[in-house]
Amino acid sequence: MAEERFSITPEKKRERCVTGIDGLDTILNGGIPRGNSVLITGSCGTGKTTMSLEFLVHGALAGEKCLFVSVTESSLKMLNNVVPYDFFEERLIDEGLLSFVDMPDIYEEMDILHKSEFSFDEINGVVKRLDDIVAEKGIKRLVIDSITSVCFQLKTQEKIRDFILNLMKTLSARGCTSLLVSEISPEAERYSLYGVEEAIADGIILMGNLERQGDLLRTLQVVKMRGTEHSRAKYVLDLTPVGVLLVPLLKGGGLEGGD
């Protein structure tokens, strides 16, 4: 009997969700693979929310319907954060390309607003409600700020794992690329509060602070991203009216192109 030969067909290159943040798209070799759920993780003041909002605005400008789900702060406050961008256009709101939803409103609809812990059925109901919104609005980019605040209501690693897996599977099935904001302390030795989120997420973008010559610099590093080759170098991040700017951080602690 002749030896049977097997051939491996190269996987078709995945469509990219171009973030619009030039430096980040370069790091990711063209953008986030479409349908990925990415953990945007870091301590307070590192620019997680600002970068996530810019990701949505660029998507809306490109004609994609985008949704920001705010868990702890009002949508109005989030909207005020995007207005100062030089490239922001109010028509994005009027045309339904950029939407905001308050998670407490979803909890109130489900009559679980004041519960200290959600059951499996209730958290599955939250995912179902988010899926309904994504389907109704045709959402292609979504941000949840923060996933940590949702997990506070789940308590156990089992519930957190089920919730995030269900959420990721649901959003991916819709072709929706999502950023899940995760809050950690500056001293944390892992990328998420419970350690579950980072293992499940398709990607991890770590944002931090670095003290250099008396200044506190924001930094960004792509730790992992399924579906693409990417740089794992650390970059200095600057928040400006024209958007997030990224500059490579040299190993000696200086900036590329600096003195």
C-alpha cells in the first residue's frame, strides 16, 4: 500500500480590524485580527479608556458601527472624553455610528441592579442582552470599560471564566472586535485581577507608567495577540488632541531618536 501523504493548507490570512492608531497597527502587523477579544490592562491613569475610545472613533469614521459599554461611569462623561479629539465628528453620534450604553441600565432592565452577586443564569442574561444590542445595531467594534467591574459581581473564577468565554464566543460570532478594559494595581504580577481573564483573552495589551528623569511616562506593550505576528517591545505612549502617539522605548530607558 502506497504511503499516504498529507499536505497542510496555509490558513487564510485573517481580516484585520485596523485600530486607526498608527503605531499600534504597525506593532500588530496590520491591526487586530477581526473578531478577537483583547484585554486592555493596566493601572489607573495609563490611558486605557482614552485609547479604547480612539479605537471606536476611528472605526466609526471608517463607517463601522461602534459601541462603548460603560460599567461605572455615565455615557455622557465618556462622550465628553472624545469631543476634544481633533478628528472627532458629532455626526458619528447622530448617524448611529458611535453609541454608548450604561451597563447599570442593563442591570436595571433585568432587575439585578442591586444584587451583590449574579447567578449563572443572570450573567448569561447579561451576555444575551449585549448580544441583542450588537445584533440590533450591527456593531463591529465594542469596548467594555471595565470588565473588572463586571467580574466584581461574579465573585468566583468559575463564573468569571464562563462569562468571558461566553462573551468572547458571542461577539466573535457576530464578527465584532472587542476591547475589554481590565484594572490592575501597579505592583500586580499578572495581567488581570483574577488571573482568569488574561488566560482566556485573545490578546493582551499592557499599559503602565515608567518613571524617567523625574517624569512619569505612559507605556504600552503587546503581550500576546492570537492570529498575528507582533512586536513585544515596550513603547512610550503620549495622549494628544490628534490621538495616541507611540514611540519605541530603547533598552537603556531612552526614547528612539532622543539625545
